Amino acid sequence: MTLEFAWLTEHPRKKAAFRGRYIAVVGDAIVASGADLADVITKAKEYEKGNRKILISRVLTKEVITT
């Protein structure tokens, strides 16, 4: 599991503030967010240096729980 993916799973309350939007995570921080995926990718590219990878995710508007 990458650091970015771990951050997403471990911080549901922090990402809840971005419901319905795209977020870009690098390391353990949200580096860009917005409603337009292309804009988020453009903003996040500034943080992709060396071996740092960007994780882009769309935060759901509601939690989805399956049983």
C-alpha cells in the first residue's frame, strides 16, 4: 500500500470536506482539489518530483457501505 492510499483510508473525516470533488494526494497531504479533474491534475503536477507520485481520487458525496 502506498503512503497516499494509506492516507486516504486512514483520514475519512479530512477527506469528507471534499465530497463531490477530486483530490490529489502526495505523501500525506492533499495538494490540490476541485470539481474539474483536468484542473486538479494540472495543479498537482507541481508536486510530482523525483519518485513522488500523485494519487487522484474523487471523494464520494455519500459513504457507500456494503454488507
